[in-house]
Amino acid sequence: DEYLRIGAEGGVLGLGLLLACMALWVRRGTAPLPAPERWFMRLVFVGFALHCLTDNSLIATTASVFFLWASAIFAGARETAAPRVSAARGIFASAKEPDTSRA
């Protein structure tokens, strides 16, 4: 059990920090994804969390591959969301500029 191991090594504070940091990372990483992909990735992490109830997953090599895969998806989501945000900012910025041609 991963939670028992982390609790024994880091105490309640360590376990709480691990869970809080993981939840924050998943929430921020999935935020730019479209809704179906966001929910899929969040469910993948719920499945990983449930799997940690029966195995020491975080110390396994497969966890490194899993986190690399998730990080790549999160980075790709940020890259594709950045042009949309810049375009939206450009539209709003041009809408806020006063019309000086009438003066």
C-alpha cells in the first residue's frame, strides 16, 4: 500500500503534502484540456490513486513512464491553449482601444 508506506516514511504531513501536490498538479495540468480529455485524464489519475491502495506504485519504474506520459499531455495542452489565449487577448485588447479617428 503506497499510502501506508508514504505515511510511515513522511508521517501524516508527508502523506497530506503528497496528496495535495498531486491533486494540484492534476487540476492545473488538465485545466487547458477540452472537457472530455480533461475528465479522461482525471479518471486515469483516480485509477492510479486506487491502484496505489494495493501496490507501491510510486517507487516502480512504470510510475516514471506514467508521469512522463501525463507530463507530455499536460505540456501539449498548454502549448495548444497558448495560441487561443493570445488570440483572445488580442481581440479583447483591440476592442478596448479608443477610436481616435473621430477626434
